[in-house]
Amino acid sequence: MGDAEAVVEVKSPENKEELMVAKSTFSEFVAEAKKISLIFMPMLIVTASDYSLRFLSTLMVGHVGKLYFSGAVISTSITNVIGFSFLYGMAGALETLCGQAYGAKQHKKLSIYTYGAIITLLLLCIPIAIIWLFMEKLLILIQQDPQISRVAGKFSIWLIPALFSHAILQPLIRYFQSQYLILPLLAASVATLAFHIPMCWAFVFKFDMGSNGAALAISLSCWLNTIFLGLYAMYSPKCADTRAPFSMEVFSTIKDFFRLGIPSALMACLEWWAYEIIILLAGIMRNPELETSVLSICVTVAILHYLTPYSLGVAASVRISNELGAGNPKAVRRTVWVVMVVGVTEVSISAAVLFTLRHVLGRAFVSDKQIVDYVRRMTPFICLTMILDNFQAILSGVARGTGWQTLGACVNLGSYYVVGTPVAILLGFQAHLKAKGLWIGIVAGALVQSILLALVTCFTDWRKEVENTRERVLDLKVNVDERGKVSPLGSQQVEEEMTSSD
């Protein structure tokens, strides 16, 4: 009996210590989840507002007539591919540069990087705008209907001001994200949407401008959002620490921006273009109206859900880039786990709800019974896409925050164009699975993408990433010990380490 009590007395302190460690780990998990939520929830509203701005404009044009609706849809699709997607992707470089600089307390670098990005993107808008000016001739050249091409061409011209506003807006969004100033983004996006809806209605119906009025409303709304955020960055005391005057140092950052911006653009565009390709492939099938309609509904549902994991990816990118800059590899690992748990919880609920509603899903878009039944059969594949999109969107955010844009571009190229698109063509045409085969190809590409990004994330040495980040941001050789503590090394220490390693 005495021996048993002795055993209990010996084990009791260990049990208490284990319990304290477990409580501490749980507390850290909850604290990180709160930080993620403070970025994720507002960014979800920001992203949804931005998407709604274009989506509602297209719906309004749909009530004008089929010709104007078709022209607006085609123009929106092509301007996304040749323009907006590229600017959006290029700006992703600032998630690495600004986020890591802010974490390393190099606050003035945020403005310098942002200036450099804006100059670069404005210059890139010039050749893109020239292409948009000749959109009508381009569409006719690829055998599109002349009347639809004419409407699409005019729509593209009226969108050119929005193109240049995005060259300023996208870097500003990353500038605010990196320093956790999410509320200005939220206020600006909601106010812009509230302004856009009545203005778009007036241009389309009251002034009888049709699709041109919708494009003009989009351009004016984008500039309103840009001006609001620009003035906030210039005059708000919240940006005082990161505000810096324009200097010649800005031009020295353009090289770094291009180094990350080009692969970042490819990383975003390669995935975006894959979905456009399968819709185009559906258009050359035997029953193009049915196959294209079904795939368009599938893509719309997938995009609507994608807003959620994308916002989680933004939160992951901000937190990871900041913690890498601050030299906290342990916090980076914790962020990855927390954001994945949140993502898995969300997508499990969303996919279950969508599958339950599979019998009525198609009716939300059309009344045609054939299309509704087709969408019902496609719903399990949409659910699978949602699950895979959840993983890849979050892991893509991890990649942007870490600075893996080149690796991410290679992963997306292999996933969607070595695996996804060939599988889609094989199953859609050779196996005669039609739209289902095309969508399975996209699912295959997303699966490969998710697996590759997950493997890279799992086997990453975050202490080494901290060293690389601090060297780049601070131009300083650092050492990260086993506990994740960062210590700068003097020149003599650096030489000694190099000698010992040799």
C-alpha cells in the first residue's frame, strides 16, 4: 500500500506537468484561432463584396437582352484571363515582401514595396489595355459571332479604367493586409458595393446604356474603392509607422517584386485558366448548350464556396509572413495547423449541406429539368472539388506567405496541364463522359496540386525559412536555435560557422 502511494506521489507531478502543457497548447491554439478569425471573417466579406460587384452587374445586363448578356459574359471571361488575373497574381508578391517586412519591424519598407508594385503594374496595364481596345477584332478572329463580339469589344473598352484602378488597388489591399488593417478594407468594399448597385441600375436601365453602363459602373466603383484606400493610407494615423515618402529606393525594389511577382501571377493564372479551358472544351461537344450550362453552374457554385478558403488562405499568408519576419518558426507551425483545422471544419459542413440540397441545386439557376437532373448527378463531384479547393487555397496562402511562388507555379503547371487538362480531354471526349469527364479532370488536377503543396508544407524546415527570411529582409546572417529563438551573428561568427561547416 505504501509502495502504491509512493508511485502515485512520483507520477503526480509529471501528470500535472503534462496537464499544464496540454492546457498551454490548447490556449495557444485558441489564441491563434482568434487571430486567424480577425483576418478571415472581414476578408470573407471583402472578397464576397468584390465578387458581388461584377456578378450583380452581369445579372442586371441579363435583363436587357441575350445579346448584351452574352457579350458581357464573354468580355468578363476574357478580361479576367487577359488582365485582372495577371494583376491579381502579380500583387501576391507583396504578401511575401510586405508581410515579412512588417514582421521584422521594417515598417517603412511596406510603403516602398507598395510604390514599386504600383509603378510596375501601371506600366503592365498599357499593353493589356491595347489588347482590350482590339477585343472585337480578336473575338472575330477566333470565329466568335460578330454581333456578340461587337458588344464584348465595347464592354472591354469601358472596363479599361477598372484595369488601371486595379493596378493601384491590389497593392494597396496587400499593404493593409500585411499590417492587420482589415477594417478599412471592409468599410471600403461594403461602401463601394452599396454605391455600385444603384449606380449600375441607373446606367443600365435609366440611361439605357445596356452592358456599356454596367462596365462603366464597375470602373467607377473600382476607382471609388481605390481612392478611399489611397486617402486612408496617406492620412490615417494608423498608417503612420508604415508611411514613407517616395524615393529612389522604390526603383531598387522592382527587381524583388518581379522575382516573386511573375511566378505569383503564373501560380494564380494557371489555375484560373484551367477552369476557363474546360468551359471552352464543353462548347465544342455535341450538345454544347447543355454541357456548357451545366459546367457554368458547377464553376459558379465552386467559385462561391472558394471565397471562404481563399479568405482563410489570406489569413494564413498574413500570419505566416509576419511570424517568419519576426523569427518565430514555432508560431508558423501553429498557424498552419490552426488554419487547416478551421478549413476542414468549414468545408465539411459546406459539402454536407450542398450534397443534401443536390436535388434543388440546379433550380437555383435554371428551370430546365434536364439541366437540373444533370447538376444533381454532378453535385458529388462539386463537393469533392470544394474539399480539394479548401486544401489548395489554404496551402497556396501558406506558399505566398513563405515566398514559394516559383514552386507554387511549377506545382500548378504540372497539376492542371500535365494531369488535369489531359485527363479532362481523355474522359470528356474519348470516354464520352462529356461534362462529367471534363470536371473529373479538374478534380484530378486539384488533387495533385493539394497533395504536392501538402508534402512541401509538411516537410518544410521552418527554422531554415526564418533564417532565409531574416537574411533577405534585414540583410543579416541569423541563427535559429532548437527553441525557435533568433540570434543575429556577427561577421566573425559567420566565418566560424562557415569554416566549421566546411
